[in-house]
Amino acid sequence: MWLGLLCALAAALAYGLASVMQSMAAAATPGGDEGVDPRLLFRVVSQWRFMAGIALDLCGFGVQLAALQVLPLFVVQAALAASLAVTAVAARFLGIRLGRREWAAVGAVCVGLGLLGLSAESEGAASIGSGFRWGLVIATVALVAIGLSAGLAPKRLRAPMLGLVAGLSFGVVAISGRIIDSFKPIDLLTDPAVYTAVVAGAGAMLFFASALQRGSITTATAMLVVGETVFPAAVGILALGDRTRHGFVVPAAAGFALAIAAALALARYGELSSTEESPPSRESSTSPAP
């Protein structure tokens, strides 16, 4: 179990550093303001920072997958909340200043998700049928559709919305990784969970890159962490047999409520200060000085 926790924390470190690298690439990549441009992913991959971020994401996913083999979903995903602290600290090197309220919200998110981690007991052993696997396919398609329609939302809500959709997509990746029974090549080719992990992962990277162009790095990452933690944790408890330790139901529920409330507060304050603290957009980098 301790090895699984170490793997989860290693994944958090890799994902946090990857977020910063990808935000730098996204900020330097021309992109529209109205919605999600699928061509954005092809533009940002030409930058070495984004490719380095992808490499870190792959390393993070590898150790996350190892952790999912021995720990419940809500433990692994809660441990990944530490990536928010990594991102926030590393963001200071980008010249992004965090106010007291933002730091308090970052701490509250970590505390809330930490309570979920303390509630862990053991990995569930519920039997997963084909219906659940195909349900993941439907969920993946729905998330892609919602993400692509983000341009219809009010402008101030696009970055938080895209960050949340990206987080939910990463949650699908985690759930898919959890229910893969065999890693034999022939079994992987016939398992729908493998394809949902690939498609949801690609969609999550696209939506997260879009979110980073439209708001604060910390705001986008906060919403991403909530989406990739709360959603798969709930699925693990309700459908996969994950359980809390005896007497830890109340702390687990409190952790959920605290994480969600703090992330919403962080998204609000990040949006109010985005004109001063967000990475440079296409307009700020190409328009002549007054």
C-alpha cells in the first residue's frame, strides 16, 4: 500500500510540472477566443515545452496506473491533488502572483482532498461487466461534445468550464485504467476501456490547453483537479466497490464538500485577477504597444 501511495505522489509531481510546461506552450500559441479549436493541439505540440509536458504526463500516468492496481480510486485521485500545489508553486516562476485568498483556496483544496485520502481502506473488487465499459464510451463522447461547445458559454466561464471538462476526461482515463483486467496485447485490443482512455486523454489535453489560453493557470488546474478527483472517486465507491475506513464516512463527505467549495472560490478569484496574472494571450503578444 505504501508503494502505491509513493507512486500516486510521484504522479502528482509529474502532472504538476507538466501543467506548467503545457501552460507556457499554450500561452505562446496563437488561438481564438470563441471556443475550442481542435487544430490547437497540433499547433502546441510543435513546441518543446508542450512535448516535455506530454512526456511528464506519460510518466505520471504510468505510475498512476501502478497505484491504481493496489489502491482505491479515491485514494489515488486524492493524492493527485498535490499536483495543484506543485503547479501553484511552479507558476511563480512564470511571474504569476497568487493572493492570500488564492493561497487559502489552494490549501483548502489540498486539505479537502487529503481527507479523502485518509478515508481509504482497500481497493474494491466489484465485478465489471461490458455494460459499464460501454457506458464509459458514451461518457467520453458526451464530454468531447460538451468541451467542443464551450464557445457557447459566457466568456468568463469558458476557462473554468474547459478545465472541469478536462478534469472529468482525465477521470475517465483513471477509471479506464482501473478496470483494465489484462495487459496482454490481444486483450488490450478488444477492451473498450483502452480506447476510452486514449480518446478521453487526447480530449483532456486539448481542453486543458484551451483552458490555459483563456484564464489563470491555477484556476484551470483547480477545476481540473476537482473533476479528475471527485468524479472517479464517486464512481469507485458507487460502482467499483471502493470503501472508506470504518468511521471515516463523515471525513470523506467533508473532504468532498471542502474541495468543491474551495475550488469554486479559487476559480472566482482567478477570474477576477486574470487580466493581471494570466499568461500572455495572442492579443497581448501581437498587438503594438500604445
